[in-house]
Amino acid sequence: MNASSRHARTVVVPLLMAGTLLGVPILVSIGYLVAGALGWVGNTSSGAVGRMLTDTAVWRSVMLSLWIATAGTAIALIGALMIALLFGRDRRLDRLAQRVAALPLPVPTVATAVAVLLLLSQSGWLSRVAAQMHLITTPAQFPALVYDPWAIGVIVAVVWKELPFLLLVALSLQSLRGSALIDAARTLGATPWQATRTITLPLLLRGMAPSIVAVFVFVLGSLELPLVLAPSSPLALPMLIQERRQALGADSHADAYAIALIATALALSTALLHEKLRSDA
Amino acid sequence: MPSDRRHTLKRRSAVGLLVLAVLIAGCARHAPRAAAVDLAKLPWDSVVARAKGTTVVWRMWRGDPAVNAFVDHWAAPRVLAEYGIMLQAVSGQGNELVDQLTIEQEAGARTGTASLLWINGETFGALRTRALLDGPWSAVLPSAALVDSASPIISRDFEQDPAGFESPWGTVQLALIYDRARTPQPPQTVAELVAWIRAHPGRFTYDQSFAGTTFLKGVLYALNGGAGTYAGGFDSAKYIAGRTRLFALLDSLEPSLWRQGTQYPPDVAALHRLFANGEIDFSISNNQNEAITKAMQGVIPATSRALVLRDGTIANTHYLGIPFNAPNAAGAMVVANFLLAPGAQLEKQRPTVWADGTVLRMDKLPAEWRLRFDSVLNDPRLVPSDSLRAYARPEVSPRYHERLQDDWRRMIR
């Protein structure tokens, strides 16, 4: 057994298998999306992609979904970073924080969405508390936090769902890295804030980058949250795709595939952007 | 080295055998299936005999726990006991069915998985146009003789003739739901409803999906001389004229709707929730009896009542079909007959079970059955059946529903 055949067995073959198992389904689905959008499958007309690219409803949905994903991921990230920096130093607190952060993770997205609905709708728990405190008398006086054009309810649900995940990632990165670099910086005269800003934060962000991209792309394509919480106008992108897909006119199917292709392109661009930034740095 | 090579040889043979097995399984020939159209020519007893000991996979809408309970816990055990058929209900409706059957047809799959489908309206139309349904078969069912085939609601499915390709199962009629405690004097016509909405801003809305569009269709009929105006196939000019009037009304009502008409709840469940929580004062349902069944389930207040507008609301029938590649058409026919029989129709109509209307004609039934049906319908909270019939309006061509839904999404939402 020489080195090259050992290399083949332990590295190349598993890599090929993993690549095939993951890659083939992805390529097949994207291939089908393209075929559907161009009208090659499913009895539909071609030209759907062109139609969708010029349809204002599609762009409004894209903007809404991008807003939800960006705002939700950003707030979850900032919250996770703040908590990680506060609790990450002390080893016991760190362990406790990791356990607490892991608690909401198994909760399904739909359950989080319904919980937010029960809390924040105009007839929900917060609204009733406000009524008890005589701040409002009718449900309509409570601010519209769900089914609203800024998708506040959806963003709250996103933060609730994703902050624990990002926090776990941040905490494990922190504990792995140790405090050697920070100590060195402090010895050289940096204030705690300077040390955090120039060393800890960049290192954390670089380590968390794949998770941030994963969260962003997940929220971009998530159907359950908009289904329960999001406005009807503009409609979130996954809802628009589902609506066109289930409509009975044959043209709508091709539309749905075309919009799904646009959504996939958005997700891919995010991942590519991350790759580019990473290789630049 | 030798052991390595033997090891590799063993692994390669195993993989090779696996691949061969998969190929063989894929090419396996299935026993020729009996089509419903052929079985319909045989005596009924022989169809029942063929179905004994078989399994029927039924694709249906599984979104209502009450319906699921009726099918899984009442119908399935009885079908097993009486006919020896294992009934398995799985999820599948509308577009999904059309798509899957189209793919199976294009792939030349002569035997599919499902033998029975729950369908109506546009789905039936799409399946028929593409020759995805087996038939005709429904007229040979023994219980078919009891069906109210003179009713325009049952004999036409969205103006399409079932022609024996689907067997009627139940009927529903759209109704508004109001809370007697909050709204003791509800509006009775479309005009009164419009006035009520303007007098109570922010307390009315309708949903974006099927029930909302059906409600709008009823208003469309009322504003344009009745359902008769739209009978006889899709007429684009008539549609656009009617739509213009309807959308003008909706535009003028917008400031008085919930959230000033800028947002609409996604579906009937969300609408019921807004109604139950006091954000709005009316809900809508495709089944007039939901005022009772949902109140019993605790989803809406116990003081809820159904309201059928005097301008008429849309009633329609839902049916059972057999796909062209059903593996067990005999079993499907026996199950369809069981569900059409008075026992199952009565059980289905109980408010504690599902409260879905029957397709049977009362005067074709023996007296004892008529008494039983009367006692089930005799709830003071329900809309009396003669009012229901008087205000029932049939569905028209499915194209109207499609266009109205699309245009509403484009222009109003």
C-alpha cells in the first residue's frame, strides 16, 4: 500500500462521495428549476423569467425578504456578540450561557412564529396587558406588529430563533481561542474596549461568517415565518412562490419556478460574496 | 496486500449486486390493473369480492382534524369490518394531484399509488382535460340511486358535468359567522353589509384564499344581476364588466376595512382567530356549519351563529374520483359507495363530527332515515335547511374563480 493509494482511500473517495451525495440533489433541483422556468417541463410557456424580472410585485417581495433577512440577522448577530462578550470571559458563566443558548434550538420555526403571534398581535398578550393598564381600549389601538408592512413580527421571530444559534457559535469560538491575544494586547497598553474592537470582534466575525451566511440564507427562504406573521402586501418571497405554484393557471407554474430561480440566485450570491470577502481578507 | 485485494473485490461485488438489484426492481412488471370503467360493467358483488382484503390509498385534504377523525376513526374501521378493505388516507389535493398524476402519465407509470382522490371544481376540470381520471363508474354504485341528482348544485361541478368520472360526497354553502353577543342585529343583504362596514370601520375583512374569493364571487353575483348572469361558460367581457363594479365597491370600502384594507389575513384559520379575539366582528366559512363545529371545538365563541346573505351565497359539492392509474379501482369504488351510503352521510352531517351537508335526496330515503337526518339538522343555531336551499347559488365556470383571484391579488391586495 503506497502513499498515493492510501491518500485516495482516506481523502479523495470520501470527498467524492460527499460531493456526489450533496451536490447531485442540488444540481438536479436547480436544473429542474431552470427547466421549469424556461418552460421545458410542465406544459407551460417560456418567457417566465423575463416576465418575472419585470414584474414589480416580484421586486417588492424581493425587497421585503431581503429586509427581513438583513434586519433579522443583523439584530441577532449584534445581540449574540454582546452577550458572548459579556459572558464569555468567565468559564462558568460561559458554560451556563451555552446551555441556556441551546434551549430554544429544538423549537420548530412554526412554534416560534405562533408564539410571537400570541404575544404581539393586536389581540395578543402584550395588547391585553396594555388594556389592563388602561393604555388602550380596543385591539385596533395597539400598534400593528404582525401582518405589518415592516414585518416587525417576523423580525422578532427571526431574532428569537437565530440569536441562540449565533450565540452558541460565538461562545464556542471564544472559548476555543482563549485569551492569549487579549492578554498580549493589554500588556501593550490597550484598553479593554480597544482590545475587543481590534482583536476579539474581527476574530469572532471571521469565525462566525459561515454561520451568519447560513442564517441569512435560511431566513431568506423560510416559509413558516411569513406564513404566520408576515404582511399580505408586499408578500414575502417564499409566500409569493407558493402562491404562484398553487394557482391553477398553467402560466403561474412557470412564474413560480422563475421566482424560485431568482431567490436561489440571491442566496447563491450571498454565499459567493462571503467567499470573495474571505479570500480578500 | 492479498487481503486488501480480496477486501476490495468483496466490496466491489457487493456494490455491483446492489446496483443490479435496484435495476431489476425498477424494471419489474406489475400485474395488469383492472380499470374502473371495466369494473363498472361487472355485477356489483364481483366488484366487492375483488376489493376484499385489499388496500385503498386515498389522497385527500388533511387540514381539518375533524375530517381526519371521521375518516380515520369512523369510516376506516367500518370499511375494514364490512368489506375487508384497509383504507389509508394521505395528504394530497388540488394542484399537487394534478402535477403528480401528470408526471406519472408522462413517465408511463401504469400503476400509481393512490386509488381514490377527493376533488372538485378546478381540480376536476384540470384532471379531466388531461385524461387523468378513470371512468365513467359512479353511476353503478348502489347508493348512487339515492343522490339528489336533480339539484343543480350536485349535478354540475363548477358548471362541469361529472359524467360519471366523480362520485358526489358532500355539499357546503358559504356563510358569514357573527357573534350574537356582539352583533345582535347582523346585516342580512350585501347592501346592509356594506352599510354596516361603513358604520363600524376596522371591524370587517376577508381572507386571501379560497373562502375570501368565494365570498367575493357571491358579492359579484349580487352586484351584477345574480348568478345567472355568469352561467354558460366564461365570458371575458361579462367578467370584466362585473369585476369593475366589484372592485369599485371594494375600493370605496377600503378605508372602513380592517387595517384600512392594506393587509388581509392569509387564510380562514387566521380570519377565525381575528374574529374570536375580537379584532373583527365577522368571519367567513365555506361550510355554513362551521359556526357550530368551530364553536364546539372552542375556536370561536359559543354565541357564534351562521348567516347566509339573502342575495345568495355560493354552494358547491365535493366529489371522489379515481385516477387513471389507480392500483385498486375496485376497492376505491367500494369505499366511494360506503361513503355515499346513508349511514356514512348521516354520521358526516353530525355537528359533533364534521357537519358536512349530504348529497342524498331525502324523499328517496326510507322514513326512518329521513327522521334521523331531520334530528341531526334540527339545531337552532344552524341556518334552517329551506333558507339554505333558497339562498344557494351554484358555482360557475372555474375560470371566473381563477381570474378573480389573480386580479384581486394584482389590483386590490
